[in-house]
Amino acid sequence: MVGERGLPAMADWRALTDTVLVHRGSVVTLGLLALAGLVHRLAPAEESRRGGVAVWMLAAALALRLAGTVAGASAAQLLDLGADAALAVGVVDLVWTLAFDLALARTRLRVPSILRDLAQGAAVFFVLLAVLRRAGVDVFSLVTTSAVVTAVVGLALQATIANVFAGLALQLDRTLQAGDWIRIDDRVGQIIEIRWRSTSVLTRDGDVVIVPNGELVGSKVLNFSRPRPAHRVTLTVGFHYRHPPNEVKRVLVESVRGTPGVREDLPHDCVVREFGESAIVYALRFWIDDLRREDEIADAVRTRVWYAARREHLEIPFPIRTLLAPAAEDRTARAVRRRARRTAALGAVELFAPLDAEDRARLAEAMRQVRFAAGEVVIRQGDPGGSLYLIGRGRVGVSLTVDGMTREVATLGPGDVLGEMSLMTGAPREATCVAKSDVSAYVVDHSTVRALLEEHPRLAEEMAAILARRQSENEGERRGLSREARALAAAAAAGTLRQRVRSFFGLA
């Protein structure tokens, strides 16, 4: 009787033990699920999808575990096996998220995603094998019977598998990395990420190109970011055969200086590319380090080349056929209007007030018109001078550099002049003037003024007096001098300036 009563008691004890174990496993799974949810929220946004796998797997394991407690014996075994498998996958993903997305992210050590995925896949595979073996499944016979299926799947996915191994080779070789600018075929862009099957490339137009890894490995890829991020850009332009090549190259190289986006620490140069049918073709080469702005920077350089060529009277020829020529009266009318504009501009310059109408017309005819693009330097402080600029259109900023500190002191516009002292005395430029917008200016050269002064020496006296008065007024305003003090200073400076002017122009 005791034994008979003892048997049900033993069965009840085992049932109670199994229930406790099931509930304890559920509690552990529930705790892991809560931890996975917390890790999922703390993981970086771009990696949050990885932590989400652990949440879903652990939730499935908990549901299967609870379902097994109310199912029949045969169904309970299958549910428990599924719960163990889901728990194993969830735990592996949770551990990988903790290790790679939280711990290594704080050390700024970035592990390639494909290597991480391979390691995680291997860990999941071996853990699942262990779960199946503990459940009594003959793993080796299962692998043997599925060999045919594996072969069929392998043949169907051979292109995908080739891309996977190509991606692994790219990550191990480290020839291409995220952030590199590359050219493959006719596509230029920046690598965003190298994934299992493909590589994402962001083009300069903002589009994403998906390139299979096998194509990257099997093609010739130009990497602009190695061995250094600096990239040399070459622009070609043709000039007329009558211009000396050395002079053209000097103008082109000088035009690149100060262009935003162009590296100033690396040398620019210009070489003759070929002797074309209608022009000598030059290659202007300069360095940039932002491939995303290559078109913008090249546009700025081409614009400055055009302005520099116009200022230096360098002709950019092209084949042309003239069908209709303007009438002679039209050319005459344009010449009259041009002369009138120049004469009117000179009449507003105080320095040339002593000139009569005839001399002013001669000077107007001899002036050269030059153009500057916005941002170009018109004159640079300290450079030798011998000419005057009369602004016809646009705005020019005037800056002074003293003891290494540069500050802008004025903005000049149409009718203002630059370089009066340099024109009359040959003094170095006193300030740096930069075009704030596209500028059109007239240049009065030393040789033109010299011809006038040689014919009318008295003009040197009068122009020197004007310079002395203006110089003393500017100095008086700066120092707060009275009108009488300014007049005395002008009289004292006039003699010195008169001698400097006569000496500079070689007058007796």
C-alpha cells in the first residue's frame, strides 16, 4: 500500500519539478527579453535592426515555452525544441549586439559588417547543432541526407555566393573602404557600405548605385582616396598660336591662385598638351581634396581663366565663319559711344582734372579695359606698381595687412580709382583689393601718362599737388588735424611728391 501510494507521489513530484524548471526557463527567457529590449534602444540607429532580431527570437522562445506547458506530450517536445532554438539564436544576437554595437563602438574600433555577420552566422550554426544534438537529433545523418539539397541550392545561388566571397575578400584586403571615392566604369561616387552581396556607392548627384561585390573584384577600379585624399584635376583650354607658350602658362597658373576649394599647399602647373588645328592646347593642373565639389571648383577655375585671358589679351580661338559683317556706320557709332564713356569716366577722376579735353580724349583712347571675376585679386599689397585702375562696374573690397593682421577698410565702386600713388611715383601697392562682384575696370598705364607729361611738364606739378592734398586730407582725418594744419602738411608734401613724380617719369 505504501509503495502503491508512493508511486503517485513520486510522479507528482516529477511533474512539479518539470513545471518549476519550465517556469524558471520562462523567467530567464523573460529577463533576457527585457535586456534585449534595453540593448535595442541603446544601440545606434543604423545598427538597431540587429538588436531587434534578439527581441523577436527571445519573444518567440518565451511564447513557445509557454505553449509547451499546455500542449500534449508529443507537441510539447517539438515546441520545447523550437523554444531552445529560438533562445539560442536570440542569445547569440544579444551577445553580438552588446559586444560590437555597444562595447566596440565606444572604442571607435569599427569591425567590417561582413566579418561580424560571418562570425555571428558561424556561432548560430554551432549553437543550433548543439541544441539539436541535445534533443537527440542525429546531426550527421541529417547533413548527409541534405547533401543533394545543398548541392541544388548551391548551384542556384552560385552568383550570390560568389558576391559574398568577393565582399569578404574586399574586407580582408582593405583596398576599398567605406568613405573612399572610386570610379568603376563610368560611375564615380563615394562608398557608403560594403555588405554581403553588394557595395553601396553614393554619386555626386545624390543617387545610390548598388554594385555587386563580384563586379568590384573583377573590374578595374580607380580609387581617388588612396594613397592620399588629394586629387589632381586637369582642365584643357586652347590659345592662339601667336601667344608665347611660357606667357600663356604663367597667366593660367596665376589664375588658379586663391580659388576656393583648390589646395594651395600643392603646386599647380600648366603644360602644352598638343598643337591643335586652330590653337595650342594647354592642360592646366591643380589639386583638390573634395571630390563632391569637383564640378563646382572646375567651374570657378574656368571662369577665372576666361577673365585672366581677357585681361592679358590672350585669344581663345575657335573655327568660325563670318556670314554678315556689321555696317561701317555701326562700328563708328560703337566707337563713339565707347570713347564717350571712357572720357566721362576720366572726367570724374580728380587726379586728371588738369588735363584739357584733347589730352583727356587721348588718355581715354589709350586706356585698357580689364575684367575680374568675383573673388579675384585686383592688386596685392606690396606688389610693385605703375598703373591706375578706374572702376567702371562692380564693387571692390580694400584690405590692409599690418603686423600679420588683415582687415577690410573700404568698399569701392564705379568711378573710384585704385593705385594713384603707384601710377605717379612707382610706389608699391599700399593695400590688397579684391573683387566683391564681377568687375570691369580701365587701366591707365605709366607709359601713357609719361607721354602726356613729356609734352606738358606743368601737368606733373599740378597732379603732384593734387596727390599731396588728398594724402594730407586722409592723414588729417585719421589724426583729427585742423584745416589749416592739413593745408600746411599738403604744402610740405607737395615738394617731395613733385620730385618723386619727376624722377619716376624721367622729367628734367
